[in-house]
Amino acid sequence: MARFPHVCVVLIILGAFFHGAAFAQQTRTMSSKHVVLQFPAEREILGRELSPEAERCYDYVNRATNGGLPRNITVALDWNASESSWNFRTGRVAIGMNQPEAIADTRKFLRHNLIYGIARLGLINLSKGAQREDTEFLFEGMAEILTHEYTHSTRSLDAAWATAKLLDETGRLGFSNQRVWSEFSVGKKNHRNAAPGITFLLTQREIDRGRLMKFFEALQKNSLLKALNLAFRAPVAEIEAVWLKKVRSYEIPEEITIQNTDAPILLKVAQEAAGGRAVRLNLFIKDRDGDIYPENIFVRDSRSGKTFQAQDAAPEKDNEENEESLFSVIIPVDDDCPAGNYTFQVIMIDDIGNLRQSNGTYSVVSGQ
């Protein structure tokens, strides 16, 4: 019995040794003409599948950015990281795989983020690192455009126009808003935050397709406003006005369907008082994929003509397959507002671009 502690020590030492050896050998690499792909050893099958795709992504982005990529790049898949990064000086893209979307569908997540990451690297390299607080919304928008065009999923970009229009209605669209990226995005990467850049760049591409890459090149030595002026050959106020006019002329459809089974559904609306005469609308929304967020839910109030963005609330599950989430919107009511029923419109846009609308009514009572 006295020997057992020594045996345990030996086993612990051997375990640590083999663990260390395994850790040292855990990374595999596969190389193609321009891309070195790095991935954990236990993901070798996935790495072998992905390597040819990485080379095709490289070729596409390099053409789209007028040779913007370095001659050789590295793409690393990191299951310990939750964030992705791009370094144009080292030519390295790191894709953070520790995310719910990657766990739910690894191949779908990688198909999107592989091309997205390489696109970001190409744009950053083309501009020689001009990705900054005030330019981030345009890097985000252009990377999403290239990603969806490569994957033949440009239908997902349609809802960006609806999102941009609703942001405009809430006073959050325009260069002055998007240039303060950390405040506008609140550190999130999602459909809503990409919409301003997507719609601005698509507007300019309709005028002259060649201007977009000239703009990113112009950022090398110029401020955002100067680069806009040089690339698009007009005063910044005029450039912005053209963009906003196009967004404001967009008619939001009743629905946009990317994947019908995943589209959000408004189950019910419950009204309650919210202090003074304000009305709180509690929105119960079923979203199978869990990719509907408060920043992508808007309520248009027909009485005031104003648009409000939803706020998050505690999610509730109704069963294992479908998720019911609760969001809320507070609609202010003036003291002199007559009692009665008033209509509202709920517009829901999930993160893959499904859009659904629903209508309802709320009540204002005397002395509320």
C-alpha cells in the first residue's frame, strides 16, 4: 500500500509528459500556392477539406481588391479564441472558433468567416492598415459584400437596406454616427452594424464600380473625409446626400426570406404602463436559430410617426427546438394625447437577413 503514492507520482509525471508532447504537436499545417492553413491536429479532416477552399478565397479576394493581398498569407483556426483578427504586416488571419455559431454548425461558420477574414486582410493591406474607429464601418461593409458575393448569397444583403432605413428613422445613420464605431456598434459584429457600410458602398458602386478599391487605397495617406472626396470626386456632403436619398427611397417589403424555417415570428404583444403615460410593448418573438437581437427589432408608431428600437429582456424557451425571446419597446405618450387605440408596426430582421413585419394596436386611456 505504501508504494501507491509513488506510483501516482510516476503516473502524474508521465501524464504531464505525454500531455506536453501532445500539446507541442497539436497544430497541423496545410499549404497551397498562397495560403498556409493552421488547425488543431484533431481537426485534420476539416483542415484538409478547407485548404482548397482557402486558396479559392484567396484568388477571389485578390482579384476583387486589385491585387490587395500579400503574396502569401496564413489562416489559423483557433478553438480557444472567441474573436478573429487580421494582421497585414504578418499576412495572418486568425479565426476565433469559440463561438456559439461555430459550435452549432462548424462548416457553415467557417465558410462565411474564411472568406470574410481573407477579405478583411485584403482591404486592410490595400489601405496599409487604415482600419480605424472612423473607417471601421466601411471595412465591415465591404468585407460583408465580398463574402456574400463569393458565396452567392447576396440575397442576404437585401435586408441591409431595410436596416439602414430604420436606422435613419431613429437618427443613427450618416457619417457622423458611423464614424464613432465603438459607440454605434457597442462592440458587436452583426447585420445591423454592417448595414450602413454595405448600403453606402453599394450606392457608390452603382455610380462607378472602380471607385471602391480606389477609396481603400486613398485611405493609406488620407483621413476618411479626404479619401471619400478623392475617390468619389465630390464634396463629402454631396456623397452622403446621395447615399441617404437612396436609403430613404427604399420601400421595406412585407418579408425577405433567406431561410423560411429560421425566420423570426412575432407570437404576441403584451402592453403595460411604463411611467407617466408611456406605454411598454413586450414583444414575444420565436426565433429558431437564436440570431434575432434587440438592435434588429424596430417598432414604428403610427400615432407619433416615430421609430423605436427594441430593448433586450429575459429569454424564455417554449420547447427544446424553438426559442421564445422577450424584447420590449417604450413608446412615449404626450399628456395631451387623446385616449384611444393606436396602431404600430414591428419589423424584425435576423442576422442572416430574414425580414418579417407584424402589425398591432396599443391603448392610451384617460389619466394613464
